[in-house]
Amino acid sequence: MKITRLSDLADAALCRRLVVKVGSSLLVGKHGVRRAWLEGLVAEIAAARARGQEVIVVSSGAIALGAAKLGLDKGGRGSLADAQAAAAVGQIALSGLWAELLGAHGVTAAQLLLTLEDLEDRRRYLNATATLTRLLDAGAVPVINENDSVATQEIRFGDNDRLAARVAQAAQANAVLLLSDVDGLFDRNPAEAGAQLLPEVRGVTAEVHAMATGGSSSGMGSGGMTSKLQAAEIAERAGIALAIASGLHDAPIARATSDAIGTLFLPRRKDAGRKAWLGGRLRLKGALVIDAGAARALGKGSSLLAAGVIRVEGEFQRGDAVAIRSDAGATLAHGLAEYDALECARLMGHNSAEHAALLGYAPRSAVVHRDQMVVL
Ligand code: GLU
């Protein structure tokens, strides 16, 4: 049984584990925390748990809250240093709030602050999986945010949409609900006359990306539709449904699920754990550019052989995750390299029979083995 409709997100049989992401503009208003609204959402979360669903919260708002306390302009997003300081101040208040409001329903909150690297490194990713599973088994509601105070520019999500999708993967959740200040994805800029809300999207194609407009409309979060579509892509590859819905109303989960107002992205396939993790990786150490023949072979499920590689980019070690791209620049696959970048460059264009002589030692069967590769 699979999720096919927005209402399925409230069905414990179809959606046992749900990730709910709450955007900054929902949590923090002009006059500080929107407490009454949050109390309503927490009541919905408690009701979901009573129905037998396990809920994980991804909560933004640390930067917005901290900026207000510290009196920083631009909502604390003027510089990375401001954002990091604001997050350090705001996060305390944010977790305290979730703990208090969930506690009023007899639910224990648990805080996890993650960085991009925590989920890009396979061992740390599995560690996060274990912690989340244990917390859910113990009946707690994990409340997650990016560890903004230590995440530097190069190694940060920067938006909680993709973080939520990666967390859903790690937690093997059935669905993600991104609550934001828009009703969902529109076929064009929602400010334009005649713009239509898309109830369902199968596959985040180039055409779908073209519908997304710019960054965060509230100016408070950093997401916007672009990062929501990236999140949908990560979820889609992991076989997880993802919905975008507005949180600007009271009881936003019911509005998205009972009234079915939102956009539901349906997954088209389900990669097994390791491959899903690899497909959702956001930072890769390098790239192997391949010819058309190799691209066809990959599509048929073959490993990548050195003969089909035409260019090697980046400095990677054996075992690092690399992108496999066409000459035209399209990313075809992610995989773990069997050789480091120098060796790949030495072997590229050569048939397997020549490898031993080129390397001076027994070669491996492929540059990227099919078991360590996910075709995108
Ligand atoms: N982690 C940021 C915060 O807590 C929010 C990121 C986002 O806007 O998605 O303020």
C-alpha cells in the first residue's frame, strides 16, 4: 500500500512515519513566536501520534528568533557570522518551546542538531538513523534543525527543506510535509493572474523546475520553492512522498490532508537504503565525464568501465562519492569510485586488458561498480 493522495499522510496504515517541516515565517511573526498557532500545530502532532503515527519535526526559526533577541538586522541573515550567532541564541528558545508545548500533551521532545556532513558521511548517517529509530521507539518526538552555529558556508544545507528530505531518508519515513507560507507549487508565479495550484506532481522534471520562482517570499527563511523542489527530488529517489502545503492557517496538517490543499510529489521508485543515501548526496568529491556508449550501458544497469570515461574532475580518493556526467553536463548517476582521481585519469579511455600494465598492480573490475552506483 502506497501513498497516493494528500489524505494518506494522515493515515497511520499508509504513513506510519511522517516528517513535518515548519518554516521560519510560520514560527516567528513580527512580535516574536507565534505561540497560539504553534499550540494548534502541536495539538495536531499529538493527535497524529494518538492515531498511531510517528512524527519527526524539522523546525526552522532559530535564526529569526535569535536575530530578534540580539537586535540583528536582516533577520540575522546579513552575514554568516550573524546567522551563526543568531542561531546559537534562538535555538535554545526554539527547543524550549517545542519541549514545553509537546510536554503539555504528555509527549517528550528530543533535540537533534545536524550538519550536512552528518548526513553525507555514510557512518554518521547510519548513526543518525539509529538515534532517530531509538527515539521514535521510545515514544519521543525528535525536533531537528541544522546546527547553524557550526555549519560553515561550504558545508551547510542552508535550508531546512533539503534537511527534512534527508532526515526522512535517514529515518525511513513514509512522507514529508513541508509547511510553508505558500499553498504549494503553482504552474507559474502565484502572483500572476490565472496561476493554478498543482495538486500532484510525478517526477521533478526540468519543466517542473521552470515553474519555481526565486527564493523565500517571506524573507525570513532561506528556502523558497527552489529548495523545496530539490527536497522533492531527494524524497522521490528514496521512495518517499513529499507534500508542500501552507501553514498560514490554524490546524495546517488537517488543511493539507482533510481539505487536500497542497501539492503532493509522488515517488516513482524506491532505491534500497545505501543507494538512496548515495542518490540524495548533495556534495560529491569529483566527477567522471563519460561518452554516449557508457551512458547507454549505465542505463542498462552495467558498471562504469574506464574505456567509457572521457574526463576526470576533482581530487577524490578511492571510495569517495563522485558524480557521473554526460559530456553535455547532465548528471547521470552518483557512485563510489573504485580508484582515486589520478588512477582514473591514467585508466580512462583504455580497455580493461591494458589496466594491469598502466597501474602496475591487479586492476578492479570497474571504475564504479554497479552495486555502488545509483542511476538518477
Ligand atoms: N536552520 C535555519 C533556522 O533555524 C532555517 C533554515 C531555513 O530557512 O530553511 O533558522
